[in-house]
Amino acid sequence: MTHTPSRTAVIAIGGNSLIKDKRHPEVRHQWDAVRETTAHVVDIIAAGWNVVITHGNGPQVGFILRRNELAAHEVHTTPLSLIVADTQGSIGYMLQQALNNEFYRRGVDHYCLALVTQVLVDDEDKAFQNPTKPIGGFMDEETARRFESEGWNVVEDAGRGWRRVVASPEPVRIIEAEAIEQALKLGWAVVAVGGGGIPVARNEAGELRGRSAVIDKDRASSLLATMLNADLLLISTGVERVALNFGKPEQQELDRITVAQAEQYAAAGHFAPGSMLPKIEACIRFLKQAPTGAQALITNPENLSRAIQGETGTLIVQDGA
């Protein structure tokens, strides 16, 4: 494996890159989606980029929680921090294998590794006093109250049923950031910070311990891009371009905006919380701390390589660029 200096991109892959059809979430269909997405990632690597791939894990966490429930009479349940680690391993394996197979198929002298990644959070983060992140499936009130008696926080979700909610604290530091940086310098493609990373905090003895929480994948990806001094944060989502007045007759797709414009549109309520807003906020946060000339891109999985060539997607640039 040879390595030449190049630009670094952090590519955040959303859940739609793994489960494209909610009616067919089975693993064989996830493999199909992963292979399709990684083909576009290899296009980017072949164009001379160092790449770190991050990924979501929401549906997979829900599946494990459901398996816990169904098997509780037979085997022990799994703490949430271990569930995040489990999904980092399984999804990381899929991305790693698919990327390495694509390298082999094309004769590209490059390799990928997946790294189980911890992310430091603050035990004093207010999110721990106000859990808001839904996890797992919907349930009736009787089941929800049973989970509540076991220590879970539960909420009624807009008439659709009850769900468990957990804290979503701010990521403070990527524990393995230095190892990721070293791997990039050696020429590896790296899969890291899966599912936003495993939330950990230090106890009184200064030791890391897992926390029952989930970290927003886009926030963690933004932090990682900042810590790596990346040139590009590329967020893969369900739409080709970001739009104003999304879903309305006056919808307007955005090709290129500045950080100041992104902040203005966000303040005007154009981006939905829990959907596009956290992605825009992640891009803004990265660009405000990144080296001069850094950029952010938002597009869908099938247009990753086209977007990085300037053919599509929404490009967000630093003010004055």
C-alpha cells in the first residue's frame, strides 16, 4: 500500500445508506446498500482523498433492543453502550469488507480498517437530565410503563405510540482521534465513530466508563473532522440537495451557500429538527473551526462522487470564500 499526501474528507453515511427500504431491513438487503454506497466512496479515494467513514446505527440499535426484549427470559439484556459497540463492529465490518472488495475489484492499492471508537461526554451535560432521543420501536402505554418501572424514560410520540428516550449529550472529544490520524497518514481508509461513538465519561478515578446515551452521528462526525483538520465534511442523507421550503410548491434547492446564509436559513426554520437541521448545524460548527478553505457538502449516497466533483449536492463554504 502506497501513500501520497492528499486532502482529507470525513464522510458521514446516514441510515438510508444501510436500509434503503424500511419494508426490507434484512441483512442481505443491507449488504446490497452498503456495496452500492462504498462503490461511490472508492471513487472519492481513487480521486486522491484520504477518507474517514462514519455511519449511523439507529435501526440496528432498535433491532438489538427488540431482540433483548424477546430473549429476556433466556439471556441477559445488553447495556446501551455495548449495543453501540456491537453496531460499530457489525456495520464497520460490512463497510470494511465492501470497501476492500471494491479496492480489489478495481485494482486500487488501498485498504480499509474499522475502529471501535469511544467519544467523551460530560456527566454534567444537561441532556442527562432531559432525555429526548427516541430509541427502539413504538409500544402501547402498558408496555411503556413497564419499561419506566425498570428505569427507562418513556414518552408518547405524537399519537403514534410510546417510545423510550435516552440522553443525547454533546460530544467533547474523540478518544481514538490520534489513532485515526495515524492510520490516515499510513494510507488507510478508516471506518470510525459509528453511531456517533460509544458515549464514555471518566469516573472519580479517571477511568473511562460507558454511559447510557446516544450521540448524534453528525455532531460527532463534525467534531472528528475538526480534530483531524479535515478539508471536507461530506454528509450523506436522503436528498440530493438541501432545500428551502422543503416539500412545498415553492421549494428551492440550494447549490452553494455560506455559513452565514446557512445560519440565516436555519434561524428562519427552513430545516426540520431531527432531520436536516442537525446536519446543517454540524457543517456550520465544523466550518467555523476548520482551516481556511475547508468545505462541507450534503447530498445522497448515489451522488457522493458527483458531489465531490462539484456536479451536484449542496456546498457550504466559509464566509468570505
